[in-house]
Amino acid sequence: MKISFLLNGRQFETEVSPTIRLSDILKANSKITSVRTSCMKGECKSCSVIINGEVVPSCMVPAFSVRGSDIVTLEGFSKTKDYNDIIQAFEETGASPCDFCRGGTILTIQSILERFAEPDEPQILDAFNGNICPCTNIGLIIESVKRAALYRKRKRIGRK
Amino acid sequence: MEGNSLGRNIYAPKSLNELLHLREQHPDTILWSGGTALLRMQKDPVPFFERDIIHLSGVNELKKVRRTERYLEIGAGVPVKKIINVGQHILPFALAQALMSIGSPAVRNLATIGGNLGFRDGRLNSFSVLMLMDSIVELRMSGKSRWVQLGRLNSISATEVLTRIRIPFRNWDLQYFRAIGDPLLHPMDSLSFTVLAETNKGIISNLRFAVGNIGKSTLRSIDFETYLSGKKLRLSGRELETAVNIFQSFVQNIEGDLTPFQKDRSIRFVRWFLRELRDVYIFTE
């Protein structure tokens, strides 16, 4: 089955079995290195991508359902201003997710910041529910999310 | 329609009429809404399905949320996240809790209410809450439509499609939902508890209690509900023990539906809940 979709702003076309997972399509693409797979149950977030503006686990998305979609991976998201807020927060708090979970962590933070202007700890923990990566202290991640939210708030106020 | 190497077909209807027509022609197809439950249960690296698939994402009629003075009406294809975002003043508290217990926020972007209710192999988190709320569902087939109580969803025929869920607004001033375990991956160890009640001047009226996430059934003890309805808060120690005993004998006499673990946990939950109710009152606000 031939499917095509926008991948990080560029048209992407491939011939695959329609029930293959999106995560496997992306992993086969040499330009995408941020998508990893682990649990294959939509819990660990290492395969997170943004589809039509929503952060979803790509292992839970079959190929047939993404025809015509707009898909953004960490490679595409890293070219946005929103990405810089999160990285700046990481640098200030000392949070440093490993390469395996980096993409999922950053996109999960982005999804939190899109939903909540000032996320509290339970909201952040709920979003990270199921994340099994032991490499980064969750306390630092929580602090990073709060800082990134603060940067965005300052930007919003600055714009006004 | 697209074929594939496995000989399966993927249908992608663009309207409800087209969907109903397709369903009539191909009753033995998988209706694919969010697909999260179906994919979670897949063990193969490349998911394999034995039947053709109808992909519902193009059917906009299934994605609408409507609110009137009497009820909230949700299309079967509405993602769980969108329902949660309807707002705490509209969405009943227990239903919001049940929906929040489905996967992670990223999974809730994909999962739909119709998929949660219509999952063929078991009743998932939102079912018992919506059933206790007297929700009704619309089942449609080509040229016909009927509304049935959610509890009678089993009567759905092969050519019918679950299209809408209607939740009546009632003043449930006592609402509680809790789920343990994963009903998809560990059905023998999972459970959900839902309690709804109306109170009037400190007297419980119309209490409803269900144990869910236990395979294809949902358990209610009418004796337990009847005993507690009409009781004044706070419950006396004797009333609490009697209520626990009624529920315990109900659970012990059930054959087949509950594992010993699930029986033990449900009795513990009832005891805990009634103690909480006696001591602090669990209200929605």
C-alpha cells in the first residue's frame, strides 16, 4: 500500500503494509533518529511524534491512518521557537534526558505546555505516567516544565 | 478502499451514510476508531488482523459533541481527550475520572469513547460509569436507527454501528470512580469501582454501585444498593458492617466472573469506601 504524508514539513511517500506501525516507518527513515520503540503499548513515550498538532505514541498508529497527515518528529520540532524554551529550561535545571527518551520527553513537555499555561505537579506527572526511563530525575523534569511554562508566559506578556 | 499484501482490505468511508452502507455489505469487519485497544493487544511486530478494517476517522458525524439542558451527547468517534476538555462543570466527575484513567494523555489523544465502549472482548473503564448514569446509545444501520440502554449494548447486530452516546444530566452529588490494573493486558487482575448517589438533607437516595473491568460483564448488587439508599449520613458502625456483609455474600456467591483476587479487592474496596463515606463524606465538590 502506498501512503504519503507530510513529515517535518516535507512530502513523504512510501510503500508499506497498511497495518505496520508508524514508529516502524519512521525508524526505517535514516533522517529520523529521535523515534525509538520500547514498550509498543503507547506507554513509554520513546516513540512520541506530533500528528496534526497532537502528541501521540507512533507505535499506536497504523500506517493506513496517517495518509495525508502532518507529522512532526523531534527533528522537525527542534527548528521551532517552542523547542528553545524547553532546552533553555533543561540547561538551567540540569535535566539531561538520555538519547533514547529525549524525543519523547521533549514532545511530552510540549504537549503539557500546550494544554496548561501553568502546569502543576500532578498534571506533569500524569503526562509522564508510564515513562520508564530511569536516566533523568523526574524532579528535574518537573522543574524544567515549570520553567519552560514561565518562559512562554513571559513571551506572551511581552507580545502584548 | 486499499488492499494489502495480507489480502485484507482497508475501507475509509467519508460520511456516516457511506459507513453504514459499507457495514451492511461487510458486517464481518473491524471498526477502527482510535485503535489503541486493538494495537495494545497485538504481540506481532507488524500488527496482524484476521478481518478487513473500516477506518472511521473520515466520518465527521461521529466526532460531534452536543449539549442540551437535559443531556450531553457525544459522538462515538470523539477522542477521550476532547471529552475531558469539555470541562468539569459539564462532564460528570466520575466519568471524567474514568476517562482520565485511560492510558496516558498521548494515548487519550487517539482513544475514542466509542472504542472504549464498543470493545468486543471486554468492558473497559468508561462502561460501568456510563451504565450507572442511565446513558443510552444510538445504534445505526442503513436506513434504521435505535436508541438502547448502554447495558443492552450486547444486543448490537453485525450490521449496526454505535454512533452516539447520550448522558442524562442528574444531580449526582456523590460520585466516585477508581480503577486498578489494566483490563486489556491483565484482565484477571483488573477492576473498576463506580459509586453514584444523590443525597437529600444528609440522607442517601438512589445509590448505585458497580464493579467493572472484569471481562464482558459489570456487577451490581441491588441488595447492597437498596440497603444503603435511605440511610442517613454518617453511617453507624453497625450499618457499615451490615452493608459490607451484604456485598460480601453477593460477591462470594458469584461464580465465574471474578477471580479470588478480584473478589477480595472488591470487598476491601467496599469496606474502605464506606468508612471514608462515614468519616469524611466523599462529595464531588
